[in-house]
Amino acid sequence: MLRIPKVHWSPVGNMVTRHSSTSAVRSTSGDEYQYLQRSKIPMLHFQPSLPRLPIPLLPKTCERYLAAQQPLLAHDAFERTQKAVEQFKEKDGPQLQTLLKEFDGQNKHTSYISEPWFEMYLRDRAPLPLNYNPLLMMNPDPRPEYNEQLLRTTNLLVSSLRFMRSLRARYLEPEVFHMNPAKSDTATFRTVTSMIPSFLSTYVAYTFKAFPLDMSQYQGLFGGTRIPEQGKDRIYRNETSRHVLVLRRGNMYAVDVLDEAGNIEQPATLMSRLERVLNDQRSLAADPLGLLTTENRDTWAAARNHLAQLTGNAKSLELVDSALFCLCLDESTADPVNPVPAIRDFLFGDGTNRWFDKSFSLIVAKDGTAGINFEHSWGDGVAVLRYFQEIFKETTTAPFVHPGTKGDPTRDGVLPIEFTVDETVRSALRVAENNHNAAIDSLDMNFMKFEGMNKGFCKQQRISPDSVMQLGFQLAFYKQHGQFVGTYESCSTAAFRHGRTETMRPCTMATKEFCLEVERKTGQRKTAAELREILNRCSTVHGQLTKEAAMGQGFDRHLFGLRHTAQRNGLPVPALYEDPAYAAINHNILSTSTLSSPALLAGAFGPVVRDGYGVGYNIQAGYLGSIVSSYKPHRNGREFVDCLREAYEDIAKVLKATGPPSKDK
């Protein structure tokens, strides 16, 4: 049940070709048009020398697990968990650790978590919208005239295809996290590392304090679809398709975007083809088949199997599945003051103008509001974020079409995708619509924008902005419910070969102490200076946990891998996994994730449990922002957001009263 990964780097800014003009006519001939980038360093240059994801030491995993459980459990329950952990460490764990290491040693091309994690996604039968597919909402183009739907869609499409061609030709710059971009994001770095053999290149990059990242998931971006099958889905990929799937009013079209030689069609041609779709007078689709992709995966598998057997549908499904990606042209508009309705539309909508199984869907509303909804099994969002940022950067600084650009009329290149539909399919659609409506009607979504703190203020106070936001979630939940619960913050392990994510557990004894003291009703209350000391400790502990998670030294994936090892080898599942505390900490009532990007307006996803909150948050230059999703009547999202605002006011009061700590502390 993973969401958008916590990303600790900015993958944008490495473009080899940079453009400063916002209106100049750009060349649409030759490689200058066909490729977004032509990297000096080969795209996969660092891949062979990426370190492998480490398997943590068993005693350290046990220690970290207990530290995460301690703030959640009463004294007696914690003692029981300590005994279960001790038994695991001494009895069952060592054998499983040995078997896991043997398995890892036999699969040196990948990571120990990759296969079981991928399988976990594909076996889950829950519907994709709300349960899995997250949303990245894009900032508008700063020039209002470029937000016209046809214009912005054409520019986003052209840049998407340029990104795709650069990726497939392996011309993209390698993904690198630069600790100090001024010193390492340079021509010298590119020259030196490109001359080093691949099997050493990563280690040379480290000397620049630059950290290459795994790019194995990028292959899943284009031409991919998750196909529903009974019990376990499969990922289908097509490397030769030349069209995108376009949806409008629930109607589907295959729109050619590459010519027969595989080159990107001219911008005016693409604009004309999109205009034909927008001008199509067909009303709402009578049988919007995209609704079926909102269903339980086994239910959808059965419906799809029946659908495929009807006359002509196998070819139509192939056009859908093989498309480079899905482009959804929506009729809605966004409210700049209240982003929630647009976020709801883009995250799940009514299901009629989506195909949630595609690797990703680029959605463009009538007013040019744009976003990406992506299927999660093939990857953790790192590749999506890179693509997202690159197309935003190019379309807002050096677009290919401008106001007044005329399309190049062409009679071909747009094929309506028709399906034969019978009463069985129509019945499945009615059920899917009812189920989806029931799910989305119960989902509440609230937005909180707190301007009393921001990224600059936190840095001035020499305290981690992320720790401040996470502390706010703990304090808000405690204000609302008077307890501490399992909390999930996703952290990428892309610094390792085939790394996925690790869980950072933000609920700590330090955050618990701060919440208890702030909300103390009786006894002697702490002074602002004493609260500041606890706040500093929260930040220090948070920073250490984040570092451990990013280095593959959390406990969640290791324990998952050990349990999977027992199941794979037909061994009894250890008692640790039957402990109610293990189920409780993995029932993530607070599921949180953040991204930082100049392209990003907001990120959102559904709660991972019925009685939970899904918190997509963003630390901006001017404010702290959160999109909070929850299910009625299990949680009161409006109340949580009110408590969250109070929590940040409490934290800001402490920080402002004490000022930044001296540098010698």
C-alpha cells in the first residue's frame, strides 16, 4: 500500500540543452526536435556500479522495530512485544536471515525486496483508484494564454514524446542526487565520470558528493498497462507502438504521434489531431468502459475476459494496452482558491474518462489544469517525478506551439476505438459505477495551507522542515483522538540497484513527549525553552531515521523480506508476525508522503486503511500545505485539518519564542 515516495533529491536541472526564450520559434527538424536531451554521460552509465540494497543486521532490525513500537504501546503490551522480538532474534530470525542472504546472493542483479514487493502489488485485488494510484497536480503555466486546453495539451504531448524518445535512445541524463550542485552538477563532473569505466563510475561520483540513482523503473513509463487477471495481474509492455490513448467524454481514440520511422510528428500535426478529438461532436459515451478499471481486480479480470471475446474487441483492447500512455481531456475547470474539487477529479473522478490500468495518465482539464495519475505496481514514482518535472520545465520555458499557432489539417492519425458491448458488459458497468460512486462518496478531502511557517523559516530556525510537518501530524492526531498510531512516511532507496522504498516511522518517543507536554492539562508545564529542547530532539531523531531509511537500514522491508522468506521456503511464520502489535503498526492510520518540486501544485492519494488519513504534504517557500483524505464516517477529516492548523500554531509559537539554537549546540 505504497504511495508517492519520499524523495530527498531534485532530479530536475540536469538538462544538457537549455532554452531561455519563451516565445522563439523552435526547430522541428532533425535530432534537435526528436530528443529532449543528449547526455554527455550515457544514461545507464552508473547502473552497473550502483551498490546493492543491504540486508540489515538482524539485531539492528529488532532494535529499530522496538523503538518504533514503544510510543504506540502501553507498558504491558510493549513487554509482550519485547518478548516476541527476543524470541524472534534468538530462534526464528537467524535461520530466515541466512536463507534471505542466500536468496540475495543468488540474485545479484537485483535487490532482495524487488521481486516480493512487485508481486505484493500485482496480487492485491483492491481497486486501483484511491487504493493505489496517486496524483501529481501540475502548477499552471505562469503565462495564462498558454493554459488554453489545446495549446497546453499539445505542448505537454510534444515534450512527453521528446522525453520518451530520449529515454528509449538512452540519451537522458542519468539520475543523480547532487549534495552540492554548484560543485558537482557541472561540466567537469560529466567529463570525468563519463571517462570512468561503468563498473567504477558510481564510486568516482561519490568523490564529488554526487549519488547516482537507480533507473531500472524508467522502462515502465511508456507503452505499459497493468492487465487484470484472476489472482495476480501482469504488466504488459509494448516497445513498438506509435499512438497514445486519448479519452474525452468517455470516448476512446488511438491518436498517432510517431510516424512510420518512429519519429515524432510535427507539432502542428499533433495539434490538429488533438483538435479533431476536441471538436468531435459525440456526446458522453453510452458505455464508458474506463469504469471497469475502477473495479476489484478479479471482478475486472472476469469482465475483461468476457469483453475480449466479443467481436472486434481483442484488437480494440490491444490499441488501449499498447498505447504509449493515456491522455485524458477533461471538461472540468479548477478553482484557484480551492484546489480540492480538481484534485478529486484528477485522483479518481467519476471513472468514465480514465483508464486507470495505464502506466500513467496525463490529464488536462478544459482550463489547462494538468496532472498525472499513475499506476503504482511498476514503480514508486521516481521516474514519474522526473518526467513530470522535465515536461513542466520545457513547456513553461521553451514550448513548441504558441497562441496563434495553426494546426496542420490531416485526415488520418485519429482512430475512434470502438467496442462491441452486450448486456453482460453493461451490467458490469452498472455495478462498477455503483461501487465507484459508493467509494468516492465516502471519501472526504480537505486542504490545509498554513502560512505561519515555511521552508525558509524552518531553515532559519535550524530545524528540519520535514520533521516539523511530521510532528504536526502527530500533534494533530493526538489533539483529535488522544492517542498515537502507526504512521508511515515513504522514503526512496533508489541509491541502490533496484531499490524500491523504505518506511520511515515518524512517531517516536521524542514526538510523543512533545505532544504530551503541549497538551498537558495538569501539573507543571514545560517552558518554551524546554519545549524547544524536545523539538530539537524530534528533529535530530527524525533526521537519523530518514538517513537510515534512505540507506536501506529501516526495519519494515527487512521484516517483510524475512516473512516472505519463511513463506517461500514452506516454514512456519514466526510468532512475531502474529503479535497484535505487528498488525497494529502496519495498519497505517497516518499514511504520509511529500514531494518537493517547482512543477508540483499538490500531491494526493487515498487512505491506506478505512479508518486512516492519507496525507500528501508539501513544504513550500511561502507555506506548509497538506491535502488530507479520509473515509466517512470512520474519520473526520475537517476536524483533523483544524487540529493540524492548531498544531502548527503551537509549534510556531515555541520556535518564535526561543529563536534558532546557537551554532555550537
